[in-house]
Amino acid sequence: MERLIGTVTRGIRTPIIKEGDDLVQIVTDSVINALDANNVTMQDQDIVCITESLQARSQGNFATIDQIAKDVASKYSGEIGIVFPILSRNRFAVLLKGIAKAGLKLHILLSYPADEVGNHLMDERLLMNQGINPYTDVLEEADYRKMFGDDVRHTFTGVDYVNLYKEIAPNCEIHLSNDPQTILNYTDQVLICSVHDREHIKKSLKDSGASVVYGLDDLLTEPVDGSGYNQEYGLLGSNTADETSVKLFPRDCQTLVDAVQERLQEHSGKQIEVMIYGDGAFKDPVGKIWELADPVVSPAYTSGLEGTPNEIKIKYVADNEMKHLSSDESTSLIRQKIKEKQQNESEDYTIGTTPRRLTDLIGTLADLTSGSGDKGTPVVYIQGYFDDYASN
């Protein structure tokens, strides 16, 4: 029988995970029970996606603002320049509480008109009307308020982030610039808070004379007074747990995915792939927010998820080679070209296909499926992702 369904994505409900839980057992049981209840049979190259928060919670990977403050105080002795933090209550506000609790004067350098992931400080049209050049102009907080008002709220959250950060850290000064070296006008001790440009910015500031340069990925890389930690990403990828603590990005992720894969393969006899995912890598077309505030989409995955898609563009073939063919002839031609794509792949046939890693694409699909609210499906089961139009 001809196959009529391609990729299928299912959110899998799990119990609420607590510290110390056997996550391998819970994930495998949840997947097996959900598939059995819905008469779904495991197939080779099915994918199990596990949200990073489950691993972090099961391993108790949390830190308090006191523990953050102690690590900050151990690394800085003068005024601290905080460079390019994300505008976020969930991602940065609690971290700022910990940084401020170290008791040092803070200078916060914000990029404008938006932060690294697209959260806006002002309407870009108003920025143009003010005659400001965002590539060269530095704005102090007083300039910002004079030009854009005393209450500038984020489109979605309704929060004035300059006010929020000033409330959290009354001893801070706010500056706006898109040149990270601007911070050296105020202090030579710097904390880089950007996610994806952090290594470039660190090097730039060190080369320009900064005496102390760390990033969020250098804080909590080992336990502080019994805290959680992440040896690779530090505080990057952390989320608010409550008003005085954060949940860090998980550790030892490869061990988890390998163990889940082994259990599911023992159960099914099939080659099941497994990955951990955080934020998906997509951009909101209205709010202009790029979702990826985690350091990576997937911190660990099994070997079958390595690489990028190998696809031809069906639309290209249809538009250029099928205009005078019948439906059956077109179908036969497409399937033949797919089967031969390894040998006959050309730039024309692949133009327009997405040049992204499999883990970024699949992690985004999983993130959109599970959501970040109350769906209660922190595990996602994907079938048919590697199938194509020629698959039976």
C-alpha cells in the first residue's frame, strides 16, 4: 500500500520529575506506555527528544543568588561592566540579582534597538526618526528616556526592562551601545552576558585592555557551597526556578541519551535515536524574537542524528522537468531522482533546502511540539523524519 503520511510528531506525557528520579526509566516507560496505548509500533530511525529541563531537575542542577554572588565576588574586585545581557525576566533577571548581591558597582551595557535574540528596547521607526546611528552612537539612560519616554514596554511581556534591571540592581548604571568596547569607558572588569557572540566579544575586550574578562559561561562551572554547576556552559542556558534561584543547563547529557537509546532498542529491536533539546532555533515574525537563548539547541544526541539533511527540492524538479508529464509520470520521476540523489545531486536540485544541522531542525520541531507552558509533554516522539517521497 502506498504511504500517505510523512513525519509524525507526538508529545509524550510524563510524571513530574523531581531531583533524584531515575530519568532513564521514566522516559523509557513513558514512551513505551504512550505508544502501546495508541497502537504505535516503533520503527528504525524513530527519534525520542527529551527537554533539557528534565535532566537538570533530576540531577538537582540549581543555584541560588547567594551562590552566584559568591562566585562573582571571587572573580571581581572593582566595578563590573555587564555586556549585552538578554532582556528577560526568565533568563537574566534572577542572575542579575545574584550579580548585584556581590555588592560591587555595576555598569550594564545594552545593545539597541534590540538584544541578541530580538527583544526590543524601542521601536526601530522611532529610532530612525531621532536621527540616531546605532552603529556609532552611545546613549546614556537619560538620553534614552528623553528620546523614548519613561515607560517603554516590551511588545509581548509588557515589561520596561531598563526599569526592571534598575529595580533589581539600584547600584547600576545603564548604557546603550552596540560596540562592546564602550564598556571600557566605565570599567575594565567585564562580564560578557551574550550567548552566541561571547567568545568574539571576550577576545575583543581582552585585546583592548580589559583587565578581567569572564562570561556567564565562566560562572558556576563548578559547585559553589553545594550549588549545581555546568562545567561547559556555566550560567548560560539557565532559567528562573523561583525568585532567588535558577535551574542550570544540564550536565552529563550524553550518558542520558545513550542509556535511553539502549533501553528502547532492547525493548523494540529497532534503531532508535535520542536527543536532549532546549530552545528551538526559530524567529517570531511579529515580535522579531529569535527563540534560541540557550547556548545550543541540543547539548547531546546519539550518533544517527549527526550531520545535515541530504535532500533535493521537489518544487524545483516539478517546476523545471514535469510541466508536460502526467501525474503518474511525475511521481515516478521524482522518486527516481530521490533514489539517485547521492550520485546525481547538483546545486540546482538542492537549492532552497535548509542548510542546518539535523539536531537544530529536530530540536526546533520538538520545542514547538512540547511548548513552554502547560502541555505536559516534555518528551517528544518523532516518526518518519528521515523518510522521503520515495519511501514505501
